[in-house]
Amino acid sequence: MPSSSLAAPLDVELRPDRPALVRVDRPADAASWAAEHREALRAQVTEHGALLVRGLGLKDADQVGAVFARLAGTLMPEREAFAPRQDHGHGLYSSTPWPANQPMCMHHELSYPLEVPGLLLFACLTAPEQGGATAVADAERVLEALPAELTERFEREGWLLTRSYNEEIGASLAESFGTDDRAGIEQYCRANAIDFHWQQDGSLRTEQRRRAVVRHPVTGRRCWFNQIAFLNEWTLAPEVREYLVDEYGADSLPFNTRYGDGSPIGEDVVQLLNATYEEHTRREPWQAGDLMLVDNIGSAHSREAFTGDRQVLVGLAEPLRPADSLPTEEASRR
């Protein structure tokens, strides 16, 4: 196999309104091309936060899996999912199911487990007619743009994710924890700093406190790394939020976020977070066959509303435990 050090240099196109982009002439073997250029591709992802590769001509799950394996090795199984995905085997998943007419706001994938994916891999097999871009936003710039008073509070306290599992909405216990055995779930929660309570009806409620700001493991940059806005009730469409509150009660929503001390996050704060993300969003419409690599610590990502069919496969890779993944007790008392 040719060494990546002997590969032709990548010609990277940079524009402020879209992710870094590399165009290639369709290779005879996309997986071999990925292996040959792996180091150069990864360097660009670290530098720019995300990289879109256009021209590989990816067509099916087997081909995508081979490319992902050459770029990232063994893929991570998804744990603590908030919505079920279609599993294509060997760590290859469909994108998160979400109504096509509703955007998914910016977030960092699985920012709430103790072990998080450092790299996200996306492959577009079918491009939508309109919309549907996987947009990105620089986590360091978002942090710098937010009010210091707000970010300092989240740095002191962290953020709290609450989940109430039910059979109607979101991932099941087995899909989230890899088992529906109560003892196995409790063991997982204890090992992963998750407080859990079994309700009288047998359902599970969990809480976990995490840091909102972490340092990038390679660059050392401070990054706004969380899903505070994405999993908050005020990001939901008004009619969806109203239905969930009526159905489950304001304190028992399937998922919600709070300040680290447990107090609610106001609608104005959530709107500010989403508006700041939008100010720093870079987007490029998908084309069939595209590959996209996203540094999950350095960049948030979103999915825009779309029309038509859209098939994007996802891989989670390079698990890491951010050195400051949990606020210290001392910090939370300040």
C-alpha cells in the first residue's frame, strides 16, 4: 500500500461560508485512495474542523464501510443514543431519524457519555432535492462569541442532561445501553457517572452532569462542547414541545437540559445559543458520493431541513475521554 507521505498533496478549497473542500477524480478504488491520503486528510480535519471530499463516488454501505475503516480503523458502537438508528453493521449507522421538515440544530455528537467520538465520518449515498446539508460550526469561535457571564457559569457548573425513557419516543433502553437487563443498565450507569431512578411504572429516569467546555486533545483549544441547546425543550418546535409537556409533564420530558446546579435554562438562553451557532455556520449541499469528516470536539454539526430522499451513513470513531469531562466538586461550589 502506498505511504500517505508519497501521496500527491491535497488541493484544499477554502471559503468562509462552507467547510474545507477537496475535489478528486474518481479513483478506481475509493478505499485504497482513502488509505493513501489518510494522514493528509486527518491533518486537514484537525486544522479546519471539517473536510468535505467530493468525487469519490461512494455508492453503497460496503464501499462506505471500507473507506471508513481505512480512515479510522474500528468504528465505535453507539451508546446512550437519544433516537434509534438503522444499524448497517460494523459500526455503520444511518443518520439520526428526524422529521425532514424540521432542522436538527448544532450539536456535538454524543457529548454526554464519558467516552465520546473524536471523529465523525459521513457518506452521502442519496442527496436530497433541496436542503439537508450537514452544516458545521467552529466550537472555539462559538465559545468566544457567547457572553462571558454565560460561559463562565457553564464552566463552573457544567450542564445537566435529564432523560425519561419510555416506549413511545426516543431510543429504548436496549438501544441506549446495549441491554434491557436492569442489573446491566445499573452497572453501566454506575460506571459512567449517571444517576438513575426507576419509577413506579418501571420506567427509568437518568441525570448526568458534564462539562460544557473542554480542551481539544490535539490543539489544546478551548471548545464549546455540549448538547445544551440541541436537547433542550426550547429547541423543539412549539407544537412538539406543547404535546410532550401535555403528555409527560414539564419535569418528565423524554430529554431536557439544565444548568449544572439543576435550575432550568430559559428560552432566551437557548435562542441565543442557536443564534450564535447560526452566525458561525458553514454549509455545502450534499452531492451523491460525497465523504465528510468532522472533528467532533472542534466542530459542532447540524442537519438542515430537506425535501426528497436523503441517505447519509455515519461512523463514530476514535473514542476519547476528555481530560476535563466532569466539573470538579470544588468548581461546582464556586
